Amino acid sequence: MWLKRVMIIPLLLAAAQAAAPPAHSGPPRTPTELIAAAPASAWREIPADDLMVIELKGGGLVIVQLAPAFAPVHVANIKALARASYWDGAAIYRVQDNYVAQWGNNESEKPFPAGVVANPPAEYHRSLAGLQVRELPYRDGYEPKAGYALGWPMAYDPQAGTANLVHCYATVGVGRGLTDTGSGGELYAIIGNAPRQLDRNIAIVGRVVEGIERLSSLPRGTEALGFYKERSMDVPIASVRLASQLPPAQQPRFEYMDTAGATFGDYVRLRANRKDDFYIRPAGGVEICNAPVPVRRKPGGERG
Amino acid sequence: MWLKRVMIIPLLLAAAQAAAPPAHSGPPRTPTELIAAAPASAWREIPADDLMVIELKGGGLVIVQLAPAFAPVHVANIKALARASYWDGAAIYRVQDNYVAQWGNNESEKPFPAGVVANPPAEYHRSLAGLQVRELPYRDGYEPKAGYALGWPMAYDPQAGTANLVHCYATVGVGRGLTDTGSGGELYAIIGNAPRQLDRNIAIVGRVVEGIERLSSLPRGTEALGFYKERSMDVPIASVRLASQLPPAQQPRFEYMDTAGATFGDYVRLRANRKDDFYIRPAGGVEICNAPVPVRRKPGGERG
């Protein structure tokens, strides 16, 4: 009686799972089908230098795509820290339910390597100029406009001429204190409902493209703000490297769907108008964080 | 250097943590301060018959507030199932990242006790008539209007005269197959970004008011849709009871903030306009799922 496999149709996560090709003829009816059927030309490879590979000591990878076009100084800091092995022996020390997992060297005051800008500018938004924007054709709850550029979800203000990345599930940002802008040494990933109130208040530097579930399923910290009570509860990080530092054969390869392309436009429309065997009433709209840019391992495997 | 305790101000969860009273004079500056300072008259107790207490075999409670005003037949089913101990020995058998945790008796086809309606009506929305609605004074991404009534977040359509509960973090709904409406035997809770596309496509019956982190931190299932691969991976449930079935001294007591009251109006405005020691740029708006109704253990403890 219980049709186990059809109860509740799945959300497509940013790191799209390999999906079976459509079993029916005709155009794709679901985002999953559309992604599976998307032509190679709909995808853009992520540069190896923009992929940060976090290896947990207990096993497993968390892979982050960095966004140098939106927070260049913070991202340059993060790359310098990765190249200097700054996070070898670091840990995840804060996991707050429906909010963030946070990692770094915490209160150790480990010195930064040369080349790290200690006090970066407040890269909380950038100029809208130079961005080819695909406007989200539906209502979003925040700021004048929402849309996509360069493969990223963002909000923007045509009057002010500014654009900013947005806090969605799996977004990665830079921890900061009350009066500074954060250097990049302490990072967080969103593991709950999109906390859009943080937009334009903190530097966003990327998104988790693989392994977010390794962060979101961690035990929650019981101290205020989700900090672990004892350092023994910290989740140790073995190493953090840019993919470009790895031997070519070991470099993970990812691609995102070109947000300027026609396929992506179809994808957003499908996200907003689910109507298939399960869905009876299409929503007729979708908030920006509920239509994440598809990202996947590049078919064909590793480099080299 | 790292101001550990001030990095990223926390979201207030539905089950508000006990908060220290404001350390400053003047009106509350944050939702946390406002909740801590709210007068007793701002709160409404949840009837014991609307609280469902799920005890996990490994220890720990997950407590659900049921919403009989929105899905009366489904909720009556759920209450009948709890009273008949239908879920003793049930399990959580599906955990899909950024989506749902689902529990019940899965494919066992355990027979229902007398009084359970096998095929309830499609309680995916109700009449707007009779609801005292507080409209969300900000833009939301879905349906004509968003607001609150009877302590619940909802969307509504004044033209059609309908209202429906919405899929936010910790919302509880009824698993169903492709063509039925679900009986209430298999339930799910949202553990990720609000999947609003499910609204009006499935029966929502309540929300987790305590222990959602016991679901959201579970290992993710590796099968399609997040089902656990082996039954040995299931997370066993010891028992499910209504609070009203427990001895008075053991009944948990909860209260929610009256969504028709002035305090709640202040709360929503503060959620939309964070401006304090940390926040520099208030969002100026908030989506309905990002302003959850505060729910807490009733101060003064257990009954009896």
C-alpha cells in the first residue's frame, strides 16, 4: 500500500545526483529529468583553482567552489591560506541547527602566512556593471531584484548599481567579529533555511558543491550559538587544498549549468511550476534559494 | 583576535532557547531580546491533546504540535494512531539532505486501528473564513499573500478564499503516494530550506517544536530520495504518545506567541530589520519561513 519510492518527490540539490534519463518521450517534466537531458553545451567547467578540497580527518571530502568575482580579496586570502596549509589540523567547532557549520583555527590565533590581507575591504556587494544578469522571473522576498550571473544566485539593485551573492543552503561565508570584515581564516556554511538577513552584512565567498551533508548531519553544539562545549567534540580537518595544488589525476572536476543559457531558463521555469505525476498544483513561482544552480561532477571523471 | 562568541548572530529557532534578558535599557533590539522580554499575555498554551511526543529508542524526544484547524481528518487519524500505540516499534527510515526526515511503519502494512479514515479528503488548504489573519507586511515569494493565523505561518488567497499552512523548516506533513492523500501513518519533517513547492500538494499537520535537531543531524540515506539502504540503518522509535495520554506530571507544556498580538507584530518587524551590534544593513523584508512563530517550553515547568 505504501508506495515507498514515490512518497514526496525530491528536491534537486546543488550538487545534482546522477539521474536516470527520462523514461518517457517529450520534453523533461521535472528538474531532475531536465538536468539529465541537458546538452554538454549547457555546462561550464569550474577552474581547478576555484575548487577548495577539505578533507575531514574522519574521512570524506567537502568541496567548495570559490567566487573570486564577488569577493576577490577574501577569496585571494583563502587561496593563500590553503596553499600555506593553514587549515591542516583545523576543525569544525560550531554547528548550530538550521543555521551554520563553522570551521577554522578558532581561538588559536595561528599566525597568517605572508600575502594574507589582515583587514580586507567589506566585500559585501560588488558593482552590477559587467555582469550578464538573468533575472529571476518570479517574486523573491528580498531586495529589489533576484537573479543569476556567472553561475551564481544573487540579489541586485539596478538603482544603486550593486549586486551581491545570497545566503542559500550550502553558501559559504567568512566569519567576522563586530567591527571587522573577517580575513577568511574562519569560514561557515549554511545548513538550514536561507538566512537572507545576513546578505550584505558579511562576505560570501562560495558554496559547497559536494559533501554539504557531511556538515549538515554533524552533532549540534550545545553552547550558545551552537559552539561545541569541549574541544574534544570538535570535528578535525585533515587538510584543505585547492584542486589546482593536487596532482592532475587527483583533481576533482566539476561543472555548473551556464546561468545565461536557454537550458537554465527552462530549469528555473520547471522549478517554479512542478506539475508531474506527484505535483497537482504548481507553485507558479520560486524564491532564488529554492532554484539552486545545478552543479555536478564532470562526466568522464578525473583529469589526466 | 577571533571574537568567537560574536561571529554570526544566531537565528532564533522555532523552539526558542532560553535567552538572557536584555543587558541594555530601551526597547529590544533583536528577536531574542524581544522574546525574552515578552509579557505572559503574549503567549498561548498549546493544548496537551495537540502535542505529540515521539521518544527515540536511542534516547531523546521529538515533540510535534498538531494543527487540527488546518487538517482535521488527518490530525484525527494521527491522534488515533498515537492512542493505539501504532508507532511503537516504528522507525525513521528516510533522511534526505536539505529536504526531509520521514518516519512510520514504512512498508510493513501494519493494519490501522479502528477509527482511522483510510482515505481522508485532500486537506491541502482550508477556507480563509473564520481565520483572524495577520498579514506579513513584506514580500514573500509564493502565492498572493502570506501571514499568520492561530499561531501558524500560512499562505492565503483572498480571491479564492483559501488558506494553507506552508512548508518551512520543521514543518510536519503526511507522506502520500501518487494518487492518494496519505492517511497519516507515514510522516515527514522538513530539515532544509523551505520547499514551498510542496504547499497545497500534500497535507501539513503540524510542526516540530522541540528536538528537530535530532532529525536534522541524522545520517543521510544513500538510496534514491534519501532512503536508508538497509533496515538495520533505520533509527528506531520507542513510542509515540499524545501529551494528554501521559500522567499530568509528565506532560510537557509549550506555548506559542499569539500571532494576533502586538508583541508578535514587533517580532516580525525586528526579524525583517536586523540592526544591532552585528547587522549593518537591515534586509527591510523577511520571507514567511524566515520569521517562524516563537514556541517555547512554558516557564514554570511541568503540569501537576
